[in-house]
Amino acid sequence: MLLSEWLRQYPNALRRVGVRALEDAKRAGIPVHYMEPLYGGDIIREFPDGRRERIVAGEDGAVVPIPPRC
């Protein structure tokens, strides 16, 4: 099975993997990086204290603070 097929068939499993990775990173005291559809192709950096930043690809990697998760 291709990864893209697996992702379509098991979106909840992928979400759980992402949540667990975020929790593990917070416990380790390191930020996580991911992409979020709301912000297009930009990378989101989330810190253990909940702060988040958007790394804007089209602006030479400018860093813009964004709201924490609700």
C-alpha cells in the first residue's frame, strides 16, 4: 500500500501519531516543526511552552508569531 493511500484510509491514526510526537517533544523540551493547511506551505514551529511561529517560505524564511493552539 502506498503511503498516500494509507493516509487517506487512516487519517485518525496519523493524527494520533502527530499528537504523540508533539507530547514527546514537549516532555523532551524541544520544539516541533510541521505544516498546517491553514498556513499553506509554510512551516510551523511549536515550542514546549505553547508558543508557535510561522516560518514564511515566500519571505526568505521570515518568522512570524501565530496564536497558540486552543
